[in-house]
Amino acid sequence: METFTIHDILLVKSGQITRAFSRTCLSDMNQTVRIVLYVFIFLLSFIGNSLIITVLVRNRRMRTVTNLFLLSLAVSDLMLCVFCMPFTLIPNLMKNFIFGTGMCKVATYFMGISVSVSTLNLVAISLERYSAICNPFKSRTWQTKSHAAKVITATWVVSFLLMLPYPIGSTLVPFMRSNNSTGNMCRLVWSSDVMYVFLLLILFLVPGIIMMTAYGLTSLELYRGIKFEMANRKSNKEYGISNLKNGDGDGCYLQPSKRKRPEPVTPGFSNPKSKLRRVCSNSPTANLMAKKRVIRMLLVIVGLFFLCWTPIFVVNAWRAFDRRSADRLLSGAPISFIHLLSYTSACVNPIVYCFMNKRFRQGVLATFSCCRDDVDEADGNTRSSGTLTRLTDTSIRGSAQA
């Protein structure tokens, strides 16, 4: 039995190999489309997640609690891209897993780890956002970057332990190809269907319920807060619902200041008028709207994750209880594109960040700008030509340490 396996999609039943092969042999057109899609998703995933990691690592101002979890998510997606996609496409095209038993075990192991880490990170993000917005004062004491790092470490450790059955059960299964030569397929063999049900509960149903509940309550709280602020706007009474730091700077964004002409810069000092500014609003309404945008983005990420992984979970559960009909209906192109859809989850997050997160787009520009020296990396250290300043409602703080 198999799940999250890297197998030859044309073979679904060892007792009917010849018939299965002839029935599911893809046309040249389908194979070309499959290759193009795999390569496109691989490149998009590799470049996109590498970009996320680079931006969050090089821009310390963007290392909020939520973004630390998104950084972990990007690492797991990159791992899925590197360790799984090539070792799925190449064997499927060659009708033979040529990388050996060791790589079979490694690839299936890392694929399982990637899915587990992504799921647990998304659950942690949903709980973190719920706590920050629904219980801001209670969460302020523990909702720190160090605590987030501990949670992220725990998710990786749990995932490595949870997926240990994968390398143990992964093996190469020989089969006879249509030209009467012997090939191998990488399969995950279990003696019981219990693992299917266990994975379905741990990595799909339970996390889905937790995230839907957390985001539902969070959205309700945001709606109430925005409605309350709108009703009281006429009274001109402003008060802070939560500290800006507690909101992870969701009410802040990077804004390039306009300058008409170049200005001389003294080495070792900064000129705040000519730099990139971080604008923050202390308005409760503005902060609530900013948090609403963040929640909307996170909901899209969660929705796309489950959209990509639901088919493979359903297929594995189906094969656990009715293997014959599942193999008959899904062999060939259908199972190939179901696997491809699951891999698509590794490239959707960078797209979401670019379209729905203004600060991320600005962070990309700040990181890869030819005027990179004009941007401070948030630890107060400036380069000879620039700094990053933070504009609050009362002052502009320029970092000018040599």
C-alpha cells in the first residue's frame, strides 16, 4: 500500500502490469504537457521560495512572529520542490526509478516531512493570529520571536519523528515493462490501512477543523472591532486595542520618500529625508484594517494548501478501502496530475505574497534594489550611503550608527 509515494504512475497493480501499461500509456502530447507543467512548477517554486527566504533573512524588520512561520513554510516548500519533484517526474518518464533504494527512502521521507511541517505551521499561524487579535493583552507576554522559534523547532522535530515510517516502509518494487525489461518503482508499503486513517486525521481533518475555527473566531473579532470603530469615529475618541508590536507591525509599511534631487551624504551618518521610511499608524481602525488584510492573505494560503492536498488525501483513503476501483479509475494521467496538483502547493505561497502583501513586495525591492546600501537591515547598522527610518505618529527615528 502506498501514500505520498513516488511511483510509476502507469503501474497500479502488479498482477495486471501489461494491461495496465497499455491502458494508461499517455500520448506524446500529454507527456509533453506534463513535462512542461512539472518544469514550470519546479522553477516557480524554487525561485519563489528562495526569494521569500532571502527577503525575510536579509530584512530583519520583516521578521515578525507571523513571518517567521511563513519563513519555515517557505523552507518546507523548497524542500518539497528539490527532493520530490525531480524524483517523481524523471522515473515517470523513464518508466524506471533509477536513483536507487536510498534515494527512494529519502525522497518519500522529505515529502512527508514537508507536508507535515506545512500543515503544523499553518495551524500555528492560525492560533497565533487568533491569540494576537482576540486576546492581545494575554498573548503579549509570550507572543515573541523566541517563542515562535521554539514552536517552529517543535514542528520540525515532530514532523521528522512522525514521518519515520516513510523511510522504513519505502522500497523499490520490480516490474516487467512493455518491452519485457525489468524496471523499478518506488513505493511505500504498509501492512495495515491504519496509517492511511491516521494521516488523514493528523494532517488533514484535525488541522482543518482547528484552522477553520481559529480563523472564524478571528474574523468575527475583526468584524466587531471594525464595526465598533466605525460607530465611534464621530466621537474622535481613539484608543489602542493592541500594541503595534503585538500586531507584528501589521499597521506598518515601507514607503520610499520622494526627493527632487540627490543630496550629499556624510559617511557614517544617515539622511532620513532621502531614505526608505517605515510608516506606522496608531489609528485603531487602520490597525484593524491592516490585520484584516493579513488574515485575508492567510486564509487564501490555507485554502490553497487544502485545495492542493485534498485530492491526494482522498485518493489514498479511497485506495485504502477500495483499491481495485481506485486503481482502475485513477491510473495514468489522472493520478499524475493529482500528484502535480499537490506539488503546486509549493509555488502558490510566493504568488500570494506578491499579490496580497504590499510589505513583501517592498521588501523584495529593498533587498534586490541596485541601491541596496540605502536600506538598513533593521538592527541599527547603516552603510555609508543609507539607512532605514521608522516614522511613527509622533517622530521619525533615523538609524545613524557607524
